[in-house]
Amino acid sequence: MTLTFPDPTFRDPAGSLVLEQDRAVRHIHPEAREAVQRFIDSPFYWRLVERGDMIGTAPEESSVGLRLLHPRVPIPTYPWEWTPSQWLAAAELTLSLCDEGLEEGWVLKDATPLNILFIGSRPVLVDVLSFERRDPAASLWLAYGQYVRTFLLPLLANRLLHWPLELSLFKRDGYEPAEVYAAMRWSQRLSPAALWPITIPTLLDRRKTVGSSVASAPGRDPALSLHILKRTLAGLRKRTRAALPRQTSSNWSGYTDTLTHYTSAQSAQKKVWVRSVLEELSPRNLLDVGANTGEYSVLAANCGAEVVALERDAEAAERIVRLSRAQELPIQTIHADLARPTPSVGWENRESSALLPRLEGRFDLVMLLAVVHHLLLIEQIPLPAIVALCHRLTRRYLVIEWVPATDPMYQSLMRGRDMLYGSLTEVDLLAACDGLFRTLQRQTLDNGRILFLFEK
């Protein structure tokens, strides 16, 4: 398999980043070399690295100057693939690191979720060029506006207006207060959550006259400036936490509690079989497609696997994130749809990579439990195409739950298309696997569903 990577980054005036097979290489521009070297030599930076809050680096001299060699994050994700709790975790890491840096003379000059990646359920700051030396007399945080646009307003728009966080795909620099304001009712505009970050900035902006400018704050006593900055960050942290949407339910987030086609005994039978497979194979990396609320992702994590849980339902994915963070499990949640995966975006579609290339060939075991019939019946993906994609995703093993046409869920999703899908059987699945997978195990459950373990 040939991996393709995004083009080198070009937006940071201090350097550019190139992704290679097993590392990320950051080329530092000559004019920024001294400042960057000072930061990566600082005890503050190495404390963050040791703690796991910031990506490590190995400086290297090259023919073109200073390079920083970073380890690759296993499965990079973008904000438009995160749930609200992941947004909050990334925001709190950004504010906490900035606050900690103030004490040692550093400040974040950038504050965007695009500088954060997740390793499992834990956010990590990966842009080592984001910190710069702080002017002791400065009391304004220059990244304040960017933080509000890219962190706070998307969360508020999600909570108050139900704008999906996936819309950040089209909003690299976030929302302007005025565009959120325009979509709100007056009762929302005057609410405590919206008044300060949305309504007041919008009304003040309308009163600006041509040629007016915002005066910079005069120099202050260093102790007072530090106090003001810390108060600013504390206020943002409080408002960001308050912007987290209230957890609600969906058809799929409550799926495991409302099963009608599985008795408790049948669910236990399925779980015993899956656990035995996990214990026998001991996969190091596992992809759980259609993870729902994470029952089997948790099972795999408890069996020693590093898990990526892929779930298209927002509420179900949010539950996985909260569960994995609460239990400190090695589960990375991606809110995305395998049938309609995240595309590559950015300048010439080459700045941020598509989802499937980030997943292909990364897993010892891929699980599709009660997923294939959804891809067949709802998305109308041909069975051979589903199996072919699974072949690209897994390095070795594949678990599939085959749902027969007589199953009540299959019948409800078929929607009268019996001529197309009513005659499909496990024979068709095995035919699609021919030449790609061989069958290692087959387990028929009491409800007629069949669990398969395949090997490439």
C-alpha cells in the first residue's frame, strides 16, 4: 500500500511541516531559528513533552538549516471529526498550557483546534511553533480572538443553534460573532451564554466608523499584566465549559438499552465469542466500525488493544468519548461515517487528508458488528465493495456479524426492496471474501445471526 500525505504546510511564517512515513519533519525558516531553538531548549517545553501534553522533537541540522523531527501521531483526526467533549478537551489543553507558560515567560501566539491531535482519548499539542516569549508588560492575549472564533463560537453555535461541529470543515478560522448573531433569536442573543462573546462584539462592530482602530493596551506593571492575562484565560475556560452542549439521546445512543432482536442471553453469547477472539488474537490495534456506544470498543481496550471507535451518530460517539476519558481507556473516537468518509480539504484539496488513507492498513483487527446490513440496505454499497474496503483497512483479521434476511432489523431496513436484497445469504458474503479472506471461525447465535472471523 502506498500512503499519500498532505502537501507541506505553508501558513506558519516560522516554518513548514512535511509528513513522512514514520515521522513529521518541520523545517524552520532562518529568521525564526533562534526563537524556536530557545523554546525547544527550555525546561518548560520538555516538561510538557514528558507529561504527554506536547509532541516531542529531535532537532537536526540539515543542508537547508534547522529541522525538527517529530513522531507521527498514529491516527490524526481533525476538529470536524470530533465530538463536543473532544472539542472541550482540546480547548482546555490549549488554555491550560498557555496559562502554565505565562509563569515562565511564554505565551501561545496561536489558539486553534487544528494544533491539537488525539492519541487515544488524550489531546496533544503538536505545533511547537505556537509558543513565543511573552512581553512582561503586555496584558492582552493576541490569540484571544482566534480562540473565541475557533473554539468557543463553534461550541456555542452547536449548543444554542444545533449547528453541527462538522461544519468546521468549511471554517478554518472559525465563526465571526456576527454570523452566529444573525441566526439567533433575540432571547438567545440576550442570554448570558451569548451576550458577551456574540451579541456585544456584533453591536460594537456595527458602530465602528471607517478609519477607526483598536488602541493597544498601554504597558502595565508586569505583575498586574500577568494577573490580567490569567483572569482572561480563566474566564475563557469557564465560558468554554458552559458552552458544552447538554448530552441528549438519539436512536443509536440508546440502541443497546432498547434491543428487541437480542435477548440478554443472546447478547451475552455474542460478547463471550468476541471476547474469546480478542483474547486469542491479542490485537495491538483494532478498528471498531459502527461502534455505537462503545460496548465492544471497551471490551477490546480491556483486552489490551489500542482502539479506534468509528461512529457516525453524534450522540453515540459522544458517549464513547465520555466513557473512555472517564475510565482512561486507550480508545480514540472518530465521529465519521464509513460510507461517506471525510474528504481531503484545504488548498487544492491537499492540506488535510481524507479519512480512509489515515485508516487503511493500520489495524491488526477490524470489527464490523451489526454494520454490514446497514451498508447494504441504507447506503446500497455492494457486498464485494464492503469486503474489499475491509481488506484495505485490516492488516490481518476481520470480524463480521452477518445479519440474515429473516432478521427483524434486516426486514425493517429493506423497505420493500426484497427483489434486490431479500435473497442475500452468508454464501454471498463468503463469495465476496473469496481470494481476499479465509474463514477461521464461524459462530451462529441463537437469534440466527452469524459471527465470522476471517484472516487475509
